[in-house]
Amino acid sequence: MIQAQNTNHPTNEENVRRVIALIDELLLVVADENVELSKGLPASRMKQLDEKNRLAQLFQECVTECVAKTATLVVEDQALQAQLMGRIERLRVVSDENVIRLRAAIEASQRRIEAVMQAIREQIGTVSPYGAAGRQTKRAVSCATNVQV
């Protein structure tokens, strides 16, 4: 994706512009997911998940290339450099919000599951002569009348 470049080479600006465009796409997807999560929707139903994962993977590849120094995102254009740094900071803020909202959605899902399981346990406990360990806790009651042997 990003080629190894000399820091003064003009294609560094292209690299930076591509990363900014990628971050902008990621910002839109994560912000959209945050709006949906703020409505109380379960995290597992998020339509943005696949796109967010795809964009996050591309961003990770860019970061990996920069860390490995096979690419650089340093440019002489200070405005472009500032734009990149601003986008990175905005992505950090939106991502932090996303983590908080995802944790809340997961906790809400766990509470829903626990409520359903508790209702099932209560229902089973009132009709079954068997306890959780599988042992008989009550005597089975026959509902038949006038049974002759």
C-alpha cells in the first residue's frame, strides 16, 4: 500500500493524503456505530462491524509499515502534517467513546441474558420435581384419578 520513500519525496504527501482519507472513512463508520450504540442497540447487531474491521485492518497495516520504517508519513507541508495529526487525535477520541459504548452494550446484553436465564430457572423450579443437580427434590405427583390396580 505505502511504498518506502525518502522523507522529501513528493509521494509522502500522497501517503499522508491516503491515510487521512482512510481515517476519515473510519471516523464516519465509528461515529455512526456510536450513534447506534447510544440508542441502546445490542453490539452484536451493529451493521458497521465488518466495515469498521476492514478499515481498522488497513489502518493497522499503515501503522505497521511506518513502525517498520518501510513508509513515512512525514511531509514538509505543515498544514497537511497538522491535518494528519488532528485526524489521528479525533480518531483516538471517537475510538475511546466507541470502547465505552461497546462495553456498555455488552454489559446490557449480559444483563438481558441473565434475566432470561433467571426466568427460565424460576419456571423450571416451579414445575420440575428435579433440582439443578438433577436429583429429585419433590415427590412426583400423579394427576390420575380412579386408578385401579
